[in-house]
Amino acid sequence: MVELPQLDEQPVSTASGGVADADPAQLLRSLEAHPHARAVLAGGLPPHGNPSHAYLFHGPAGAGKRAAARAFAAILLADGARDPASVQQRIARGTYPDLTWVTPSGAAEMLVSDIEEPVVAAAVHTPFESARRVFVLEAVDTMNDQTANRMLKTLEEPPPFVHLILLTDHHADVLATIASRCQHVRFDPLPSAQIEARLLAAGGGRIEPARAGACARLALGDANLAARLASAEGQTLREHAERFIRSSFTGEVSQRRWVGLLDAAKAAGNSAGEQLTARMSAELELLPSKERRKHEREGADARRRIERRARTGALDLGLRLAELWLRDAWCIAQATPELVYAIDRRAELELDAQGRGAAALRRAVELVQDTRRRLPLNVSEELALEALAYRLEQLLAHGEE
């Protein structure tokens, strides 16, 4: 799926109108928190730099990869242009013909169709306006072997005017055949204090400092995730995850708290689907009548995929929060409360940690991790959560494995 470039949550400094300047010095200033990225990209900046044919931007979500990719692309494409400001503005609107931005359309992976025409076929054509063509591919860790194989020739022997910027939040999951052909650009996790300050500033006094601090810590350096946890949807998901895990401590698994977690994940999927439908409906009005039926059919398929991806992602996040609850309880049981992430739930964590040994809590974490690994294998989500809940109850409430 080819989409407009998205502004990152750590935006590059902007000029009037919110358009990222094609200014090398400004890009380097924006990367002060990421010294490795700053050093690597500095060597490729015009007019004297020699940009690589392919970069792999890696680091946690929210660290600034997308904004940096967008700004770096603007610099490369505006180099030598008669009107650099016009290039910047059209890149911001997603209407510049020499910049292609690709996101996976599959439910859990990037498909061959995502890159076949937009990247592989397009890369052999000379630029429309600029001296270069830039292709940005998000979530390249989701490429399957077939998709990666289709990309190899373009990565190995691109035309001299082509530059590829690959983005991933999960560096270890990028296929070696892809990663080995790119220059790596590392973006470091943001300190929790910086994320917390950003949440408080964005909240305008509507978010309590303890909750902002907890969301920042639970996000583990992911500013995107911190913002999501601080939102109404994130708070709901967090509450259901905590009710689910705490029922195992209290011996109340029979209340089926996993159903609430599943419902919250389903709601996240529905919300993502509705947003996609609204966007595609707006696009439909601009198409000729003969193309609308195909657009509607493709839109229905895309909605099913994006709903599934959002639902499974929300469920995995819920289990991750349950895992971090167990980790926090372990910290309190080990008399290291200063290491707790959920600082706004201190009293509840102390209650759950009371009388629990470190070994049992570590084993509980392993059980949650095992369930998270198995869920993508098309197991029944409800049965997997039910089985997990009862095993945790035996371990935490009854003291037996």
C-alpha cells in the first residue's frame, strides 16, 4: 500500500506551514539525541556528501526515524532544484512524484504487490523532476522471503539516481539478505523522562504526572506507544490487561477477565478499519466511475487486513502490559520499588507482590511470553488466554505449577 509520508512523533524542526526544511544543518541539529544516525547521515548530505544507495533506519517506534527519513529525502530531492521550497511543500503533501512511501498492506507482512510496481518497476525509470528518486519502505521486518527476493536486485544494483530508505522498529527481524545490503542508521530509545515531558506538554494539564510517568516507562523508549497508552483507548486497554492479570493473583479467573481484553483488542481493530474506510471513501469520490468498483473491492480486502493487524497488535500489547505488571510485582518483591514502571499503580502492585516469591513471578512472566509467541500461529485467541489465566492462577494464587 502506497501512502503519504507520516509526520513522526519526534518531528524534525519545521518552518512556517509545518513543512520540514530541506536544510542539512537543521536535520543534523534534530538528530543530536541520535549520535550514530547523525554521523552516518552527515556523510551523505549534499552538496559535498556521497549518499548511499540504501539505508536501514532502525530503532524503537517514536525515536524519530520517519521524520528523519522524510527530511533526508527532502534534502536529497531538493538538491539542485530551482525552487527547493516547492519541493518541500509537495513532499509534505505527499504529491512529489520522485518520492514514493510504502507501508505493508498485508495483515502481518509486506506483500510482493506492495513493492512490485511502486518500487521494483518504478526504480528503473528516470526521475520526473529531481536528479534523484527516493523510495521509503516502512516495517521492512515484515518482508517475507518472496518479497525480499524481489527487492534484492534493486538493492544490489539500483540505478545511480535511486536511493532507498528502509525503516524498521525491529532490527533483529529484518532478513539478513536485506540488512546486509544497506548502510545501517541507528536511532536510540528516548529516555523515559523525555517522553514523559512530551506527554505532559501535549496533554496541556489533562494528564496526571504519575500517569504520564507510567506510560513513558511502560513504553520502553517508544514514544508512539507512550502516547497511545496515555490516550483513552490506551487507558482502556491497560485497565483490561491489569484486570486480566490481577484475577490470577486473587483467584478470580472464573470471572473470565480475558473477555474484556479480547473486546478491547476487537475495538482497536474496528477503529482502524473505520479510519481506513473513511479515507478510502474520500478517495473514491475522486476516481472515475469505471474504477470505483475495483477500488471498493480492494478497500474491503484492505480493511479486513488492517482490522486483523490492529486487533492482534492490541492483544499483543495487552499481554505485554500483563507481562510488565508481573515484572513490576517482581521488583517490589525483591525490594527494588524504584525500578517499577507502573508508578501510578504502586499500591495495587504491592498488594499483588505480597507473599509471592521471585521464582513464581519469573515463571509467570515466561508463561505470558510463551502465549505471546504462540498467538501469531493462528491459535484460538480466547482459548489461549483462558489457558494462560488458569495456569497463572495455579502459580500465583495457589502456589503450584
